Amino acid sequence: MDELISNMANRPTYKIEYHSTSIHEEDQDANFKIRRNGKVFYIQISPSNFVNSPLMTEKYLAYLEVLQSGEEVVGDIYDTDVFEWVMKPFESLLVELAPPPASDPKNIQVSLQQHLFPEFFVFDLDIIDEKLYPRRVFSKQPPFRPSFCRFDDRFLDDLEEWTHFYDPAGIILSFKQPEDALFKQPRKVLIDEGRVECFYKPCHSTTQAVRELKIYKAIAAAGLYERQLNLCRVHGVVMDEHDFILGILLSYVDCADCPLSARVHPKEPDDPPATVRRKWVQQLDIGLSSLHEAGIVWGDVKAENVLIDKSDNAWITDFGGGYTEGWVDKALAETMEGDAMGMAKIRRLLIPSETPS
């Protein structure tokens, strides 16, 4: 869930970062992670904590179906109905435990360390006699870690030869509105004492991160960056004190969070104009052919992995591999043939009139 819940009707502001349910039918638990003013609340809901509450149990199970579906609405129940029901008993606790900072909002500065390892609170939601009661669970460790990814010693030694390791404590979150750092997930961060802007990509898969870093190394070794191609590059790897890989620092492309997929629409062939679309196709063709000449596969080719910067230049991003249904056939994933298939679909999206029938 990406939107902030505002303080309409004097309700506290917070953000539901994610929610999860089990894939097992017999497991009817749900978990929520909420961020407010730089602090994180973990809410755990289980029917095992419901006592003498058949009506609320029935309502919860209907709400659980909405969460499990991943849809915004199931029947006459909206996901916002679910979130409001879950959060209402906790709103006074959000105000009490996560008050606004005393400093001027314009002077707020949050490090990546503070964002990833914040002060946290764990709660169970009890339902007794049809009434909802938050119950705090005291824990020294949060229910989830930001990453369990680790590299072996050989790969770490190799990384040290061509890139840099960064401590999250020295990385600062960057937002147009500084107070957003207390609520939102970081995209742009500042490294090297604030001199360099980077895109922070969290690490959720060791295999994917290793593949991506190997490709960035190959791009640099092939001299492709010296050719002024629009290819993202690595600034460094973020590692915590326990040697877990938290994320990768990449070139920051200022695209206002709008990838190519959000910049074009089949029903608006003149916005952007054909000249701009052709420029994008040419930039992508040159970038992709240069990668292939160096023996490098892009991987998950799709419009979402093309970023358009403020100067209307198209950038190739995301070398983590995989494939996306509808763009590349699974059998051709992470191959040059797959790249060609995905690029042909991007070309068709941009210039449908020039696509052979």
C-alpha cells in the first residue's frame, strides 16, 4: 500500500507499508507493518486470539479473503474497509508511541540505518466479546529483518576490487519534503557526505543480486559506460554489521517515479510525439545492441524497466534477471532472444504504426 492515510477527521497520519497472509488455507493469520514518524508498528491478527466473538470472527474472515485476493474489492468489501477496521483500535497508540518529532520538519534528516532498523512496537489484536483490544507484545527483535541476503567470501573479495561497501548509517534519505522520510520508503539517497545521489534498491534475493552485480561489472569491463550509453551503474553495496547485504546503490535517474509504461498510452499516439518516441527506440536499440555485442543479456525486458529522465532520455535498468509474462516467453528468459522479443514489444508500444502486421 503506497498511500499515506492522512489525518482527515483528526485521524493520525501513518503508512501501511505491507500486509501478508499465509498461503495455507488452515492458517488464517494476517500481519501488518505500519510506519509513522520514523517508528514502525507490527500488528499480528490470529483467530486464536478471538474469544466469544462469532460476529467479528465472521467479519475478519471476510476481510481476510480480500487481503488474500490481492484485489481492491471483493464483493462489496474494499481493501480500504479492511485497513480502517484493523487500524482504528491502534490510532491512539500511534499518537502516543510515535509523536511528531520536536525539530522543524524542514530539518529532518533520516539515515538508511534509522529507516531499516527503527524503534518498533509489536502488537496482537485480541477480540473479546465482539470488541477489539490491542495487546502489546514485548520483543527485543522485530518480526522481520530487512534482508537475509549474504555473499560468499570469494564474491565479496571480488566486489571489493571494483566497487565500494557502504554503512547504512552514513547514507541519508532524500525527499523533496524532508518529513516524508519519516513515512515513505526511500528511492533517492545521498552518499559520500551528501555529494552523490543514488537510487537505493533493496536486496531481497541473493541470487538476483549476484547476477545483477556481475552484469554491472561486465558492463564496466566492456567499456560501455565510456560510450555515453544510458545504462545504470553501481555506486556501491550496502552491508550491515552482521554482513547481510541490505541493498545496491545505483545511478539515480530523475524520472518522477514514472517508467516508460506510465509515459505512453495506446489511445494517445501523439503524447509524447512521434519524434520523442523514435528517440527512445533508438536509444534503447543502441543500448541493447551494445550489451549484446559485449555478450551481456539485459534480462527482464519490459516497459517498466525503462526509465525516462527529465531530459526525455530512455535508460535501461534492472539487470536482476527473470522474466515478465506478456513480455518475454519463459523459455527465452535471460537470453538474447528473450531480450529481442521484449524489445520488439517495447517498439510496438512506442511506434505501433511502424510494426509489421
